[in-house]
Amino acid sequence: MIPQRLTEAEVHAACAEIAAQGERPTALTLLDRLGRGSLTTITKYLNTWNATDEAQAIKAEALPAVVKLPQELSKDGEDLLKKMWNIAKGIADEELDIQREALKQAEQANQKKVEEAFAFSEAQSMKIDRLEGTLVELQAKLTQEQNDHAETVTRLNDAEKANVALSKDNDQLQHEISDLKNRVAMLEDANKTVTRENLEQQKAHNVSLKQKDAEIRSLDMQVHKLQTSLDAAVKSNDQLKADIRGKTSELSSRVIELEKLSVRYSAAADELKAAKEDLKAAGKAVSDAEKQVANLEGQLEVYVSFEKKAKPE
């Protein structure tokens, strides 16, 4: 954790406490009391305190560095010794005032150098502050990178699990596609067989239809001939009235033959109709088989598209 910077208010408060004890605040005593900060910063804030009204009122610069009697003096007659000490101190202070004036002049001469050193120290402090801020930002970025790395590892683990599941699904789809291909192959073979049988049946029906058509045409010709004969017989009815009795048996036999031909014609027509219905049913079965094959081919294309999407690139 980065330590907190020393503030001017803290130094001023420490100066007031030391001055209240009858001692003159110095940079070293302030550093010892505060326990942190640089001598440059403490000296800067000490100078600002010395310029305050509070310091001027108590003449802080004139206070002794330490108010303490010499250890050689005995406890007995302590009051007299203190009085003597104060008189001697006053005489010494007068001499010190002269020396202090000389020192003040020397201090003024060195003030510029101190200010330059103070400016350099301030620049260094600002640089340290910037570096500390940069360090905090870098620590925050490092924490963020660590969090991002942990999140990436978690996402990678999830992706690997999903990949395993997809591999299993892909294997299942491959198995289903293989089964569908087998079923499609079987249906194609069955369709070929049905188509071949249908063609053979259609050929047989065509041959049968041709035969039936030939028979019908033959019956039609016979009917036409009989009709022609009947017409001729009707026309010659007047002429044959005299012979009709003699030819009644012949006409009856021809009528019977005509009825037989009519029955054969009707049976042939029914058989032709049944053959046409069988042909229609066979065509419908072929159409249903073709639809089922088309449906299975569509399902196969869907599974193939799923297989392509499931395969990793």
C-alpha cells in the first residue's frame, strides 16, 4: 500500500505542539515526531509555519532547541540555579543575537541555493507522485489482466466441454446419416425393382391391351358385318317374308351368335377397364414411391448440411 503524503497542516500542528513545550521546532525534531516525510518537505512547511502570526507571536525562532537544565546541577537549590541559568542564558542570548544576525545574513545568501534545492526536490516529489500513480494504474491493469486471463481460461474450458459434446453429437449424426444412406440405398433398390416390375407389368398390360383392342376391333367388324347383314335382311324383309319361315331357324342361330358376340364384347370391355384401373394403381404406387424417395433425399441433404456445420474448420 502506498504511504500517504505528509500535509502542511500536519507539520503546522506538530510545530505548534513543540513550541507549546517551549522548544524551537526543527526539521529533525519534526521528522522524529511525525515519523514520515522528507526533510525537504518538512523544512518547506516549517518555513511557512515560521511566517505565520502564531509563530511570530511566540517568537518561535528565538526559542531554544531544547529547554533542559544541565544534569550536573543538583536538585537542591534548583530554583536558584534556574534563576542563574536564565541570567546566564540572557547574556548568552544577547551574544547569540549578534551571531544570529550574522547567521541570518549568511542564511539570506544561501536562501537562493536552498530555494533551488527545494524546487529540485519538489520536481522530484512530483515525479515520484506521477510514478506512484503510474504504479497504481499498472497494478490495476495487472489485476484486470489476471481477471481477464481467469475468465478466458474458464471460457476455454467451457468451449472444450462444448466441443466434446459437439463431437458426440457429430458421431451420432454420422451414425444416423449412415443409417439413412443405407435406407436410401435400400429404397433406391426397391424403387428400381418396383420400376422394373412396373415397366414389365406395363408392357404386359400394353400387350394385353393390344390383344383386347384387336379382339374388340374384330368384334366391331363382326358386329358391323352382322349389322350390315341385318340391314340387308331388313331391306330384303319384304322380299323374304315368303321365305322367313323357312329361314327362321337360321336367323335365330345368327341372333344367338350375335348375343354371344355381345357378351364377349361386354366381357372384353370390362377386362379392358380393369386393366386400365390396374395400370392406374401401379402408376400411383410408383408416384408414392418416388415421393418417399424424394422425401428421404431431402432428409439426407439436411443431415449432410448439419454434418458440414458440425465439423470444425
